[in-house]
Amino acid sequence: MDREQEQLQSLGFFGTIKESFKIIFSWKKIFTHITLTLILPLSIFYLVQIEISDLISSKVSNTSINDTNTTTTTRHHLNADSISLVLFKIVDFVLYLILYLLSTAAVVYTVACIYTAKQTTYKKVMKIVPKVWKRLLVTFLWSVAIFFVYHVVAIGVFALWFVLLSNSIAGLVVGVVILILYLVGLVYISVIWQLASVVSVLEEKYGLKAMKKSRVLIKGKMGVAVLTLILFGLCFGGIDVLFERYVVFEWSRNLLISILVAIGCVVLLVPVTLLSLVAETIIYFICKSYHHENIDKSSLSDHLEEYLGDYVRLNRSKDVQLEQQQQPDSRV
């Protein structure tokens, strides 16, 4: 990333996507290694868990529907299948989360090194990733807590609407407005969380502090972040629909087509995942530039070096790299 700070803040949605492609293709070797060792397994695991989860769910449904006489044996099989589904969901969530956090840490760290012109290698990235992902985990858990509270409140609001207003035309209009507000809030929290993940790697803030910092940074560039989120959300959603339609529901009818579609979904999901993680990191630098926060390459490089455990700065500030620009004409 060789853009000056003033150029960064002017990047819009298309400029962000273009810059993401530029970085990936300019550093093909290291991103290829990251893709093969982290993002490819993440993508395969994501699609496989959809298939396995559907198989177990179908088995539970068939057991409960076909066995009209609720015998002791039937209840035993139903309970066993239900427990298997719950355990699988838990294991699936943990493994997917670990792979996702490791992939995020690797990509964000690599893009930051590229931006600071800091020499890095795949081995160095893999050495640092296990140290960074713990910070990301704290931020993720805070985001889960926020999503949980948000949905509890949303369910309460929708319940009140259903009881009090759902039987009238005006009530339906109110319901649509509530639904729109709910979706807007969901997108907003998602954007904050994604940017907070980058903050957790590139600054000393993580968890709730990273979420708060993200909320401040995103002001003024919310449009770019939302459009980027929607773009990749549509891509992921389209791949999900394609996989479920031609693999999950059709594999028993035409195995060859299902295998080909499954391979195609992996081929699509891998670059989309990589591109989305790179774009998230670029949006962070765009937001920093927009708010005229000096992106001190030297301080950021020092912060990245500290993950190796063999570098100590002589002048350590409370915030490793966020400093307001002292001079209007200062450049990166």
C-alpha cells in the first residue's frame, strides 16, 4: 500500500476493492501461503459443516416424524440424535472460530506489514498469529455479548408489536419500520465488530475498548464500510445458497454434479474470504486517514515487532500509533 495519507482518505467503495486486489496480487507468495494453510481449511470446514449439520438435523426430524408411537426406544434414538446435533454444533463453532480468528490475525498483520514497508515472511506471520488471535478472541466475545443483548431487546420489541399492533394496517407499517431499524442496527454492529477486529491487532486496544475505538473511527466512512459488508455478505450468501441447493439437497440424486458444485463453492469461497479480510484492514487505514489521525509507520512497525517478543521500544506511549497530526501538511 503505497498511497499517501491524503489519498487514502479519499478512497471510496470501488477504490477499496481495487486496492484490496492490488495488495493481494502484489504479494501473491505470502497470501498464497496464508490461503493454503488457513483460509482454504476454513472454507472447506465451513461448507462441510453445513452438510453434516443438515444430515444430523434431517435424522432428528425423520425420527420424530416417522415414529408416531413414542416408545422408549424411539425417545432414546431421538435424544441421542439431538445430543449429537448439539455437540456437533458446539465443536463446529469452536473449530470454525479458531480458524477464522487465525486467518484474520494473519491477513491483518500481513497487510499492516506491507503498509509499513516492513519485511515479513510467512514463517514470521505464523509465529505471530497465535499471539494475536487471543486479543481477537476477547473482542469477538464482547461482540457476541452485544449481539446477544441486541437480539434479546429486538425479540422483546417484536413481541410487543405482535401483541399490540399486528392486527391493523398502521400496525403493519410500524412493523416494517421496526424491521428496517432492526436490520440497520444489525449491520451497524457488524461493521463495528469487523473494524474492531483490525483495531485489536494493530493497536493496544482490544475487547470493549476496541469496539469503542471502532465506533469512533467508522464515523464519516460508514457508507464505504456498509457497502463492503453488503457486497461480501451477498457473496457469502450466494455461495451458501448454491451449496445447499446443489450439494446438501441434491447429492443423493446426482453425486457427480454435487461434487463439482462443492469444489466450485470452495474455489469461490476462498478468494472471497481473503478479499474480505484484506478490505477490512484497508478500511481501518482509510478511517484513520479520514479523521486525520497520523498513521505513524514507525510506531506501527514497532508495535508489530513487539509480537515477536524480542523488541522493546525506548519511548512507549499509551497508544502505540494513534496520534493526532501536529502539522496539517505532514505526510505518512
